[in-house]
Amino acid sequence: MNPDPLAVLTGDLVGSSRLGGASLDAAMAVLGEAAGAAAGWAGDGAPARFTRFRGDGWQCLAPSPALALRMMLFLRARLRARGAEFDTRIAAGIGPGTLPATGDLSAGAGPAFETSGHGLDSLGRAARLGMDWPDGPAAPAVLAALVALCDEVSRRWTPRQARIFAARLVPDAPPQAEIGAEFGISQQMVAKHLRSGGDWALRRALAALEGGTGDDE
């Protein structure tokens, strides 16, 4: 059993039956690349862990429990940036667990894996994001409400907004002017996309789990 709690994310693609095989594979590739990018957020050199299963299902590890919600939003942003037809359901399970020796997470075991899988199966029809963190910084009902509100705000992102949020959600993200330069738009346009996408509220929600005030640029 891993001595530190694991943050296991289990997900599946929304409306996968409407996607062709090529689009399904491309969506999984986006999620895998995003999971790899997020693996370095904790700064500990941990390898990326991403496993595809059941055709449209997948599983990965968040860098730490505190970063689980941020990573859920980051994965959604990276996927949604590809097109409005792309989205994923995600359930995070945080707790003890045993990692397999190989990179295949389907052989993982323990409460973190079990609660993540059960959480995905029990997501309501309206929900896309869920989290079970028994010893987290918020009471279960408060945590569920926090994640639900982040779910509702982020599902309204347009693909263009999602591209901006994918850059914004990286810990220690560059200033808005640099994000704008990356995408060939002005800082003012970046700010407009962030405002319309609920950036201030999402930053407050993330700060509640990660610590801090959420009052950065």
C-alpha cells in the first residue's frame, strides 16, 4: 500500500458512440498527453500514469490530492479545446492504494481505485465531475457542491475558452499577456475569455482545496 494517499481519476468520454474511431482515438491521445503534462506539477519527477480501457474509458493519477480538481478541469479544458463535441466524465477517488509495477493502472488496487471507479458509475445523469475525498479539507457535502459548481461552470466553455483555460490552469501559469502571445491574441482578449468562463470563481474553488486565496491575476 502506498504510504501517501493517491488521487485516482477514472473517466469515460461523453457521447462516444457518436464519435468515429479516429475521433475517439484522438480524444484519448489528448487526454494521455494532458495527463503527461500534469504529471510534473508536483515537481517530484513522478512518471505519467494514463491507461485506456473499455474502449471509451480511461484512468490516470493526479500529482497530489490537492491538485485533483485542478487536473480534472485541465483534462476537460484540453479535450474541449479540440471541439465542442468532446467532453469527458471524471470521478476522483482519494485515499490509500497500491500502484502496479508497470504503467498499466488497471492492475491498481485499494480504496482510491475502488472509490474512483464506483464514483464514475454513480455519477448522476446531470453530473460530469465528482470527487470522493474522505479526509479532505471540506465536509463531503461541501466538497460535492464545490465540484458540482466547477462542473457546471466549466462545461459552458467554448473550444476557444477551453484553450485559454488549459494554459491558465497550469500551476504557476504565465501572465495573461504571455498566454495571449502564445495564441496570437491580446491580453485584453485573454481576460475577456477568462471572465466569461468563470475564472474568478474557479480560482476561489481551487484555492479552497489547495490553500491560498485565489486572488492572483
